[in-house]
Amino acid sequence: MQAMIFCAGLGTRLKPLTDTMPKALVPMAGKPLLQWQVEKLRDAGITDIVINVHHFPDQIIDAVRANNGWGCDIAISDERDALLDTGGGLKKAQSQITNHNSQMASEPLLACNVDILSNIDLRALIAEYERISALPSARNGGGLLVVSDRPTQRYLCFDDNQRLTGWTNIATGEVRPENVKSQISNLKLLAFSGMQILSPDILSLLSHMPQDKFSLIDFYMSLCEKSITNLKAYIPDAFKMMDVGKIDQIAEAERFAESL
């Protein structure tokens, strides 16, 4: 299995730290956020990793080289010319993944955000992906979306079979796709963690997106509209996570990191 860590964001909510460094290198309990993610992937047996860069890209590239990728083979997808969001970033990275290692193009991919810390057992997540992928009912390879029942405003919507069917913002009443509105009361609403495992078949569909900049949620909703996705909810046991997104949360985030 391969992995991608989204590192290209501007980190505006972490100013003034990100006035002089990229979000990926913000120190957290003694090591940068990127190192936390790389080591977690490495400990789960994933050593082929792609990261995208935009804000202070050379700092990230230099850190990866200086630390020998923290024991992993890390390729760089360069977005310094334009930020592409998560979906566009993964779409662009596909060519980098193929050029980096031709065998990786036929492997599933675990994608995550650099600023989300969690206690998830990645080996259990990978094992569940392998289990459902081997089922006769698996369609288009599918994938797993790591979710939880934590309170938020934006939710992914799942049917009784834990299959992704839509997205909603409960604050604004927006529902996507439009035809899901009539079903929303019968769907399970779960908060997305920003982590997922996607099959090669699902990854190949990224090239069908006409735009260069789009989110993975946009991509998933396009699949839901066409009813061609078999993305399933994965709720980890005793799941705890923290979005290291605001400067006033740094102290709390460091305590959380130290507890992992």
C-alpha cells in the first residue's frame, strides 16, 4: 500500500507560526507534524509516501532530505504554482506516484491530512480494507472513509449498509447530491476525519474530474451522483483525533500528541 500526506495548505489559522514555516513543519511535542504522520505510516508498514508542497516548499523538501524521509521513501508533488485542494492535489500526484514507482499505480492508497493527529490503529484500518476488498460484493474496488460520531456542522451521509450516499451541512441545510435530500432523515450522519483508503479503481476515476482544483468531497459527491462508488464508513474503536488547526490549540494539541 502507498500513502499520500496533504501538506500544501497555507496554515493561515496557525499564524504567526506559518508566517515563517509551512504547517507541515510546525513543531508538536518535539517533532514536526509531518514527522508524526510519516512515522505512524511507517510503523503500520507503509513506506512509499507522496507529499504535496506549496507554502515554503523548500523547507519541507529540505527537512525530508535531512532526515532521510524518517525511514520512508518520500516523493514530492510540487504545487508551488497553484494550490489544488485535496482532490486536485491527489489527481496531480497520480503522475508523481507512477513516475516514482510504477508498481504503486496498481496499489490502494491511504490519504491523510498532515494536521490531524489521532490514535487510529492503521494496521486495523488496512486489514478492514483488505477484508472488504476481497468480498464478492466489492464493486469498483471501493474504499474506506474514516469517520466518527463527533459533533460538527458538515457530515458524510451513509445508508444502512454503511455506503456513502451524500454530504450535508446541517448549519446551512445544504445537501449533496440534490436527490439525497428526500432520504436524509433515514441516513447515518458521520463526521469525516480526513483519512481514507482508496482502491486503484477509485483513484483512476480522479482523471475524469474536468477541473484541476477540487476537494475530495467534491470528487466523492460526483461518484455518488453517478452511483458508481462503493465507499464505506470505517469507525475506529475508541477513536480520538485532533485537528491542529488553530494557534490557540497548540498547547492542547501537544498534550494530545504526548498521549498517543
